[in-house]
Amino acid sequence: MVKEFSYRGIPKEELENMSLEKLFQLFNARQRRSLTRGITDGKRKLIEEIKAAKAGKLKNPIKTHVRDLIILPYMVDVTVNVFSGKEFLPVTIRTEMIGHYLGEYVITNKRVSHGAPGVGASRSSLYVPLK
């Protein structure tokens, strides 16, 4: 039996039909503050593209640099390519992501794997031949 997703005890269907004011009351203070301060032009454009993709009107993949957009219930099941600082990585929005920031799912740094130490890295490396 598959467990149905619920956000703070409210099922997904009710979340989609809920007004934004009631939805804001369910979010944490950080998300409420971000949403009540207003939506910038970049976020507004991304929201319109997500709605168009959900309706099936958009053919090209959605690419964005907007990482601080809070995921709302109507954005579920849309794939957005988010910029990681180097490349656009696809993020498929799922129901568990509601209330989180879009940028949380795209890592901006990678693991550092150091090579061999260079000349002058330690006292003994001064005497190691380069070839």
C-alpha cells in the first residue's frame, strides 16, 4: 500500500484547491515572509512558464536562474532546469517538495578531489624531481 502524501495533515487535492492566504498560514515563517514580500519579475515569469507547461502549451524545457522560488502545490509534476552556477540541472517537482525552495534541489558546489601536492607544498617537496 502506497502512503499518500499530506502536507501538515492536508492531502494534495485539498492543497491545490486551497486559497493562497490559507496556504501561507501552513508554511513556516521564512516561506511566509518570502511570499508576502512580493514576487519579482523573474519569479513571475517563471510561474507563468510553469503554468503554461502544466497546461501543455510549452514545448521547450523551462530554464531558470531563479533559485529562491518557493514551490507551491500547483507546480507539482513539472520539470524545471535550474542553473547550478555551471550548468542547468533538471528538477522534477514532486509533492514532497511543497514549501521548499527550488534551489535546495540543485547543488552549487561539487566535491573537491585534490591532486598531488605541488612544488613547495612541503619542505621535502622542494627536492622531488619534476620529471
